[in-house]
Amino acid sequence: MSNEEFGKLIKKLRQQKKMTQKELGEKLHITDKAISKWERGISFPDLEMINSIAEVFNVPVSTLIDTESKNTEKDTAASYRASIFKRKEIIIFSIFLIIILFIIFIMIFKIDTNNIASSEDLAEVIVGTDIANPDRIIYKDSQNNYYEFLSGTEKYSNIKGLLQKSITSYTNSGKYLTDDEINTIHKNSSFIEFDYDTISKNYIIQLSDNNNQAVIRLASSGGNVCTKQILNIDKIRTTLEAMTINETPYKLEYEEFISKNYLNDLASTNDLKSINSNIYQAKITSLERYNEFSELYDIEINEEINDETFNNNDIILTLAIDYEISEKVNIGNIKYTYNALDSDEPQFTAHLLIVNKIVNTDCIYNTISTESNYIYESLDSEIFVTNLDDFLKKYDLASSQISEDQALIISQRALSYASAGVLYDSATRFVKEESVSPNDYFSKNLTKSLENYSETIDVYAVYYEDEYGNGLIIYIDKKLGMIIGGDEYGI
């Protein structure tokens, strides 16, 4: 079976089970990005994972490795002889493949030293059994140069193999490092970092000042020390220095700008992610896209933005009303902090962060330190819950029940408010009945009420999913037909 055939089959089985890529990934203990790559035919799981997939979908393993029917007519003598010959071909090819793989294995690990612990299966782990393969490996040398090694490249595999042999245990030591301690490591140490596009965790191995011989697992705040047994740190460092002699380094550089112009209202929020009712955000990766945003939100800064800007950088645009913005940047994520200003006449401010592409701009944390009392009203209160307390009073008294068809109509109206709604307008659509807690996907007008609300509400969860497995979910309560939240998943 080809990668493409396998991908189509996995997507079909997943949709029959009404599962999202994220839900399937959680059952298989892998990322939703890995599921997406299977379904697009980019990659193919190993045999152990095939067995796990078969268990999840309750199908024979043969279904996943052979698309041909098993219920054929009786074999003729000729077809039997052909099958025997084909099996011999497969056996010969398998032996040849094993020899080639053995030679490659020896070549990959020849950089390592003797008397090092035996490796685990490199297809699934880097160290121990708990760290998934990163989307990229970042190396920072002693001169503050950063080097990026992407999954699938030879140097990525060589580094992964060396680390696999050098880290011999993976246990939580119980020691916690604060954000400030992590920032000091990022700033002052030479290190390797495992970076993930869609997982809110990274891992750091310090190559200098690593007295604890530690692997550090990062979280949204701070990090945990996970092991104290790293062999051959000097060997790792020497090998990396040799591997990067001819590589072009990155520098972790960024600049922030505030637009000279202010806005009382937003012309559109369709292309923006809503952080709350007063804060909206977008990632800009091309000059054409920047010009669209610049015209729409009247952006003017003391910096020329041209094609060269986007050769090395991305731009994060944040539109905030009644908030002061500060940020911390490292290679694995960007952390924004917002403090309320309580202005007499609140206006939207355009904040631009021009950041080097070595930074993972797909991983952004937004923390509201102090909440503004001002609420920017932008949602249609006819279908969106903008005041949870009022909604709950009506919900408790209601005895009506909307139909699934009515929920679909309401969800269609909601698409125009979703930051990615235009992408899902013609996507595959299906409905699931669920019980969920109200959330602030569309608007954080609910925030204060949500702080004290822990119940769930019966909803129609309307899923819009594109051909790549990206999806938008809209939660509509069954009684009043109001949208109480939403979610996105996928790449």
C-alpha cells in the first residue's frame, strides 16, 4: 500500500469514528501533526504503530497494509505459482533491505564512542521512551549562533542518534526551574533544544554550565529537570561544532514597533485570532499579506517593511484596546503579557513584533496580567453568548430543544466571525452531541463569569474540517441555540 493510499484509509476510518486528528493522536500517544502527515501521504507509521492503529479502529492489521480484497474467487494453479514467486521476491528484497539498513545504521553511529548504553527504537523516541521526535532540533553554540536541523535531514538523524546513545535514563528528578532560570539558560548557555510545532513542550540539554547533567522539560511557565544521566557532553559538543562549520547560522533577533495611528473600531476580525474581546492577533509571513493588514488597520511605523524583511523574519501583529503589551522571545515560543491601562478614551493600538524565523512563531502564549474593565463589543448577541450570567438564567428556565439542522444554520452564521472561518466555509461538515464547558474562543466577554463556572452544557458540536485535517468546532447549546464557544485543531 502506498503512503497516499494509507493516508486516505486512515482519514476515512477516523471520520467514520467521528474522531478529530487530535483525538486520534491522543489515543496513539503522538501529535496531531503526525496524524496529518500520515493522511497527506508525507510519512508512514512503523509496524508497532500499525498494530496500535488497528486496535483503535477495531480492524485487522491486514486492512491497513493491503488494499486488495481478501475474499477473492478460488485461486488457479497459475495464480498460486505467481504468489509463491512473489513471496520469494519479497524475501530476497527484505534481506537486501536489511543489509542496506545495517550499513546505514553503522554509518550514523560511527561518531559515537564505545561502551555506551544500547539504543532504543529511533523511529519513535530520542531518549528513553517518553520524548517524541521533535519537528526540529536547535543547537546554540558558545558564540550565540543558532543552527536549525529539520526532521528528515541527515544531520538531524545523526544528532538524534548521538543523543539516543548518550542519554541513558529519563526520570523526573522533582526539581523545578523558574521562568527566570530558563531565560538565563537561553541567554547564557550553549544548548540543544527539541522543538515541536504543535506540542506545548520543548526539551533543553545544556552543553555548558550543566552541572546537574540535566534534560529540562519546558512548560508554559518554567521547566522540570527530567534526568541526571547524560554521557559524553564534551563529545556531543565537539561533534556539533564539526557538523556546523559550513552551516549558515541564525541570530535570535527581534524588534517591536507601535503604530503611530490608533483605531476606535476594527474594520474586520476575520483574519485575526481573538485573544479576548479587546485583543486580536495575526502572524504575517509575506509582504503582500503585510500590505493588506497595513491598509486595513492604518499601520504606520518607523521601519521600512519590504520583501527582504520576510527573507529572515516573520511579523506578529497584535491589535489591543486598553492594554499595554510586553513580550519575551526565545527560540521555542513567544510570551505576551498584557496589563490594563484603564484609559479615558480606549483606542486600538497596533503592536508589531518583527522576529527572526529561528523562533517558533506557531507557539505563542498570551497572558493577561490585569483585566481591563472596558469591553469591545463586536459579536452578534443574537447567536453568541456575550454575557454568561444572563445566558444561564434563560438556559435554566428553557424547555425548548433545537434540531440538528437548526444548529447547522447557526454554525454557518458563526463562520464569518471565526478567524479561520473562510478556510472552512466549504469544508467537510459533521455534528456530534457533546457536553462541554463554555469557553472564550469567539469572545472573552465571558471571562469573569467563567472563573466561577464549572458545569458543562449539552451542545451540538458542529465540526468543519478541510482536506488536510484542520478543523473548526462550534459549540451550540441545545436549548436556546446560542454559541457558547468553539475550538480549532490540526496543523
